Amino acid sequence: MNRMMTVIRFTFLSRVRTKSFLVTTLIFAVALSAMINLPAIIAKFSSSDERTNIGFVGPETEVTRSLSAYLEKQETGIRLIPLGDAGSKEANAKLGNGKLEAKAVKGYLEWSDDAAAGFPRATYYAKSSMDASLTAKLRTGLQAVKAEIVVKDLGLTAEQRGKLNAPVSLKSVQVHEGTDGKTESQMKMAYVLVYALLFMLYMTVIGYGNMVATEITAEKSSRVMEVLITTVAPLKQMFGKIIGICLLGLVQIAVFLAVGAANLLIPQNLDKLQGLNINLSEVPLSLIGFFIVFYLLGYFIYATMFAAVGSLVSRTEEVGQAIMPVMFLIIGGFMIAVFGLQNPTAPWIVAMSYVPFFSPLIMFLRIGMSDPAWWEIGISIAVTTATMIALSWLAAKIYRVGVLMYGKRPSLRELRKAMKAFKVN
């Protein structure tokens, strides 16, 4: 046990003190901070009155005044500017095009009568390709103005118009068996948190699993492995490296979580989260606990496979090609999880959450986004743990044989024959 602890300590300290680890952690922490604060940074460097100027030709009417007021009230970022009335359609077109050429406006509206609709027909002219977002805002504004004018013509009082235009209240609650369910705020928080943690789990398992394979191959190619194998039992050596690099990953995750939490607690970011109806105080601690559990299960399942593959390769240049099958499993699990974010209760998502290679991602997704029964979580953890133990035993045998094999990669028959000659110790 002391020798295994020595391997763990050496693996962890030799990596955590390297400039590459410190620089990488710092770069990702800065990038995370910049990403969280990006809206505030953009707002700070942008003009406080940076709005899109849209003109209109023709006389000012109730429609233009109401549309201008609507665009201002809804904070659409559009300012409606009167360009004047030249007296005829052709003259107005010339006037509007002149303003476009002078870049005084991004586009302009022209009105024409539409007796059948009871509301003027609007045509939007722009020099550049049409901005779908801008035209959608104009269309929404015109529809609101039309409804307001029609309602006013019906003779309704201001109170009646207010009731008619009042927004409908719709509260979303996710129903859970035996509980009051999740509110809309909790569901939004769960979605953001689950996606962030899924991505972190995916990236760290790939990154640190790859590191396990690369380190083993590097020691093997430099013949250091021949010395190590005589002083430390293969099983202890393999798990010493896996656990040491796992601790390295947990340290980096803790740094990223701390940086993320610190940035989200900045008042300007808290205000934006509240505007999106997201409350950080509603983050369930159980979700963080399950993240750690499934991170460890996922890491050890894939790290043992990476270690086994790394022991079969003689040169570090061959590692990338050798680990591709394992990478495909991780990528497949992540892609399934991304699709599952939209429908976490789909039968095929439920089925995939019991597949050991996918359950660290998929079952964690289900816990965050839906309400799986406790026995479902228990079965998933039990099956994944059993698979991890079986893979550890198999990987240890492959490792014991593979680290002493040089040259071309052994065939399955050669590997099986050699494995029978050794006991895992």
C-alpha cells in the first residue's frame, strides 16, 4: 500500500507542479471568467445609445407615433425616424434612397393604403441583405399597433383595453412523484448546470484519460517501465497512476467551479440571472454530489481502458490511433447526453442510462433534468461499479503483459495466451 501511495503522490506532484498544468489551468480560468462576463464587457465598450435607425417616408400618423412608442417601450434597439413627405410615391422613394446612400438610416418604411385590412400596408426597404431579427421586431410592432387601433375603434374603455392586452400568466412546474415538482426557475438552473457539468465531465475524462495512456507509453518507450515493474506490482502501479491523475483532475475541476461561482456572484451577473428567472440558491447540493460520484465512475472506467491501451503501445506517436475506439465511446455518450437534454425521459435515453460506458453521462443527465426513481439510480451505479471492477481486473492483466511487450502491437491471440501466464497481484 505504501508503494501505491508513493506512485500516487509522485504522479500527482510531478504533474501539478509543471508549468503546462499551471498555465493551462490559468488560461481556462481566464477564458471561463471572460465567457461569463462577456455580456457585461460588450455592454461596457458599446455605446449607451447604440440603436438602429429606421426611417419612414410620408406624413406622421397615429400608426407611426404608436409604432415609435412601442419600439421604444419594448427596448427593441430600434429608433423610428421621420424622413419627411415629398408629396408623391416616386419622390418619397427618392428621398428614402438618398438617406440610405448617406447611411443616415439602415432602412426605411413606406406606407400604402389597404382598405380591406383596415390598416396601412408597410414596405421595408434596405440596402443590405434583410436582417431577420430586425424585420421580425418591426412586424411584431406593427401587429401590436394594429391590434391597439382596432380595439380603440371598437369603443372599449382604457381599462378594458388594459385587460385585453395584459399578458397571460403561465407557470411551468415539472411534476415529480411524491414532491411538489421543480419550478421554472429550478428547471432553467438545472439545465444550465447539467450542461456545464456534462461538458466538464466529458472534457476532463478525455483529457486525463489520454494523459494516463500517454504517461504509461512514455515510460514504456524510455525503458523506465522495466525498472518500475520490478519494484512496484503492476496493479498498484497502474492504479497509482490512475488515482494520481484523477486527483489532478479533481483539483482542476475545483478551481473551475470556484472561478465560475465567484464570477456568477458578481452583482451585475446576479442581476442578469434574476432577469432570466434563474436563482443560484436553488442549486441542489445533491446534484453536485451525484456529479462527483459519476465523474469518479466515468473516469475510472475510461482511465482503466486508456491504461490498458497505453500499455500495448511502444511509442507515444501511436497513442492517438490506439485510443480512438475508447474516444468513440466517450464521444458517443456525450452526443447522446446532448440529445437527451431536450427529452430526458425518452425511452431510449432511459435505456442508455443503464449502459455502463454511457451511464456516468446519461444517468447524471436524468437526475438533473427529470426524476428517476432511487432504485434506477442505484441500479445504474451498481452496474457501472461492477463494470469498473471487471475492467480494472482485465486492464491489470493486459497492463502486466503489455508493458513488457515491445515492437508491434500484440494480436488478441498473443495477448490472451500471455495473460494466462500471469496472475494479477
